[in-house]
Amino acid sequence: MSVVANLVPAQFRLVIPSQTRYLNLVTGLAKRASLVAGLDDAAAAKVSIAVDEAVTNVILHAYHGEGEHSVELELRFTEQALEIHILHSGQGLRNDQITLPDPKEYIKHPRKGGLGLLLMSRFMDEVQFKADEASGRNECCLIKKLD
Amino acid sequence: MADLSIAVRHAGDVAVLLPAGFINAHTVREFEEALEGLVQEGRYTILLNCKDLNYISSAGLGAIMGLIETVREHQGDILLSNLQTNVFAIFDTLGFTQLYRVFSDEEQALAAVAPEKKG
């Protein structure tokens, strides 16, 4: 695991192995970063949950649970928002592939899985999936606006 | 400190599960095993006292969802109590507060179940 400080002071990166044992670390970081950005405790908790779901998706689905890969989190602090970019080299998702479950239907027909993306979309202002053309990596971008 | 520890105690017919810490994709198997163990013992009324639960992700919600039909088929239920604000927000955001009975504390939850068992 490594922490890389950028020349731009309003952003930094954390690179972790693709292992769920580090989830607690990244959610703790996301929560603290949210507070630093100026969000309140409730919003910070929501950001940390969204980050957990996004990183879990990368580890379990993009990398199929293989622990020898890397997941990079880039945190960007702007005047308008906190942006958390999660980059990986695994199987990517695209916005047009996302179908969020309907909570009402979900409750009528309980089953495992499918709720992570819904939590991400409800707890963040924007969730984007895209490919980083330059690096060939895939990215999930979570944005929380500062009110 | 471990990410998750789970204590179990029994209050009459109700099994009270007390998860402490974080339920995420890393710890969910432990949580799932605790729930499944109770069901295998024939304990179908389970109260999750979440007073020391700091966090639950969709992995943990899935574990609960995976057993709700089974316990209800056996005239049992999964109840929730003592939810911290952020944990309540997760359940409420997904509409789970309509699916599960939520109580402010364990005493109220146990009282709500007791008459059903007598009746």
C-alpha cells in the first residue's frame, strides 16, 4: 500500500491491494476526507458507505475477488465538491450498463445483491462509470457537492 | 481491534444478536454464519441489537435479506433495534424500514414480540 502526494495540494491518491481487508481503511479515509471538505457527519457517513460499495464492486466484480491487483483512489477537493475517483484495471462498467433496482420491487421479492449501486446513487450527487482512455483503466467517479 | 465481533444471547424465544464494529464485504461471512447458525438451531425470531454497529454495507443487508423469507416461513422474524443514525439511514434509504420492524431499544422490541408468542 502506498500514499502518493501530488503537486496539486487539493488532491491526493491512495493505492491499495484489491483485498477486502482494506475496506475499513478506505471508508475511514473517505469519512475523514468528507469532514475535511466541509461536509457534516451524516453526509460524511454516506460518502464512506458509497466508497465502500464502489471499492467492493471493483474487488469482487471487476477483479473477480483476485487479491493481487491494485485499486487507486484519488481524492479531489474543489470549492464545489469532493470527488473520489476509483481507478482499476479490471472489468469495467459503463453508465449505460447500469440498471438500478427499484427498492419497492426489491422489498416484494427479497434477494441477495444489487443494492450497492443503489446506495451509491442515493448517497452521492453523481456517480459516473467511464474508461480512462490515456491509461486504459476503468474508473468510478463519486461526487458529493458541498452545500 | 477486529473489524467485527458478534455476541449472541437469548431472551426467551428470541435470539438477540449484537454485532459490534463494521459489517462489510470483508466481515459479512462472519455475520452470515452467526445468522445461519441461529436458524439452524431453530431460532427463527432474531433481534439485531445494533447499538455497537458502526456501519453496514449492502453485503450485510444482503445477508439479512437472504434469511428473511426462511424465518418468516417458520412464523419468526428479524427485528432491528438501537440503530445508530447512519445505520438507520442505510436501512431507510433502501426502504428496509418498511420490511423490518425497527425499535428504539431492545426492551421495546422484546415487548412487541412477547404478546405474539403468547397469542
